[in-house]
Amino acid sequence: MRPIVISLRADEGGIMRPEYIETTIGKFILRVKRGLRYSGEHVWVSEENQQYCVGLTDYAQRRGGDIIFIEFPSANGLVKAGEPLALYETIKAALEVAAPFDCEIVDRNYDLEDQPESMNEDPYGAGWVARVKPADPESVEALLSPERYFELMKEEAENA
């Protein structure tokens, strides 16, 4: 097993801060972005103006392979934790991006319907899936820290 490598990036003040926690285990490149929260179903969550942006983690998109299709369930309103925010297909399987907590969908990234590869190319940026409002704001705090999610990924990759 290779050692953990922490990538550094200058913030607005020019101070170097870790942006990702990274390592490689076998064929898996494990890369977790700091400053986000994570679900055990490989979904990241980022706070934006009292709403939350949600997307598929780098690990999940690498494990699943090239994303070739995405669709959004037609239901609006409240989505329960674990229900799909989006359905996507890779060259290997049909999968879903599960809601990390009970939430209301505020917006969806419909650009992904024409460019599903954005989920592979930029999972923490242009590949975002939805913006949501949690039914219970405290449910966000129950999500995994980057360090805990990194340990979960390592364990999965080592057992794969």
C-alpha cells in the first residue's frame, strides 16, 4: 500500500491548504476532497447559501466506469434518504445517486443529460447532480467527514 499523499492548493490568502486526501490501493485511486461531507453511498455534499450541492464522489465514478447516460426522476418535492436523486448508466451497470438525507430538490444539473461525462471528468465541480434543502439541517452533521469517508473507501478498495 502506498502512503497517503495530501495535495496542497493556495487559498485566496496564498496559504497552502490541503485540498484532497489521496492514495492508491491496487487499481483504485482514492481521492477525497476536503471541506465536504460524505454519505456511505458515495455521495458528497457541499453547503452553498443555506442549500446543499450534491454529487457522486470521485471514488464512485472511478469504480463505476465511464458514465454514458443520466436521467432525473420526475418526482419533485421531498425525497427520502436513500431514494434516487438521479439514475445513471455506465459501461458496466445502471446505478443511482442516492439522497444523503431527507431533502427537497431545489435544482438539478440538467447539463448532465447532454454531457454525462462531466460526472467522470469533474465530479466535484461541473459533475454536480442536484441542489437540495435538507428536511432536518442537523442531518447534514450526521454525514461522514472527509477523513472518515477516506477510511471507508480504503476499506472497500482493500476488500475489492
